[in-house]
Amino acid sequence: MSSMEWMELFLPCTRWIRTYNWREFLQADLMAGVTVGIMFVPQRPELLNKNLVEGKILLCGYSFNFVSGTTSIRKVCETAKILGAAGFVVAMESSYPGTKYDPVPVALPGILITYVSQTKELIDYYNSSTKRDWAGRPTGFQATASTADGLAPILHNSAPQVALFSSRGPDVKDFSFEDADVLKPDILAPGSLIWAAWAPNGTYEANYEGRKLINQRLSVLIVEN
């Protein structure tokens, strides 16, 4: 793409490893309690039962409202904080082509599940851990959760692909569902959904793009070598 021979083309890719395991993630004593409608009102704390949410993990569905901007990860965090939740999980309910997940600094532990299949696994666990009466009303909840250290990657058989927000990955469809142009980078490195901690008193821009982060670090490595 460049006429300069000395230039290298970097592109961010989706991760091809899993740094957590669902069974490990759901093995401690953080998750408990049931609130009807908890999946649909992440930005309306007054509609939720604080007694059931306090000290627990708030589970919310990632719907088109997040794409349209009527709700956001930040609003979910604010709701969880108002209700005294220990953390929150936002789970993707449907696939939305072209969706970009920007990193958002939040004040509570939280996770965004971007794969519908993994959301189904979590919801199945949620339902199997919920006790209900003869009418189907929830009466108790026995699911558990914990934060894994993420130091033991689980490798997949599939190769990494250029991140969708770059619109250059193999077999990526554009908004018209046509094959997008394929760009072959010189270097492909992790640049999508990178987890990190951000100090609350930070004075610089917290909303980093994965490609900016990875490009800076790889550029330094190449220059040093």
C-alpha cells in the first residue's frame, strides 16, 4: 500500500487465544440473586431491586441500544455502582456486523462478552442455577463467579484475522454483505479487545484504539532490533 520500501504496514487482529475459562470464571462466590428484567434495563437503576443486586454481579444484554447509542457500557457501570453491585457482565445477544468495541474506563470490575455462543453458555448456566417455583417465578440463585488471572492462554485451531473495524480481514463482509477488499499487512499483531487497567487519576486519553497501542510497541521493538 505504501511506495516507500522502508515502511512497514501494521494491522490489528482478533485474538486467537482465550485467556479465561468459563468454568473457572464461574467458580467463586460473587454471583447470586435474581432480578426480573435485569437483561433489558441497564441504564434504569430505579427499575431494579437494589436488595437483590447489591454485592452481586449485574448481568445485562448487549442489544441494538448499545449500537444506536441509547445506552452504553459506561451507563451500565453507573447503574451497577448506584445499586451497589460488585461488578457487571454485558453479554452479546445478537451479532451486529461492523460493531466496534472501544475500550471504556470504568470504576467497577466488568466484562463484555462479544460472542453469541459464549453468551448462550453463560445464560444456560444462569438458568440452570436459578431455582423457580411451580409458576416459574425465581426463588433463588446458586451461580458463582470469580476473576481468573488470564495467564494461561488456550490456543485455538483457527488463525488470527484482521480485526473487523479495519475492514481488511480475510473474507470480511462490508455493510452491503459483499466481500471487502483484502489487505495483506507486513505485520499482524493483537489489537482487538485488549484488556487493561486504567488509573482513575490518569490525565491522558483513556479511550485507546488497539491498533494505536500495538503499533507503538511493535514499532519500538523493530527499531531496537
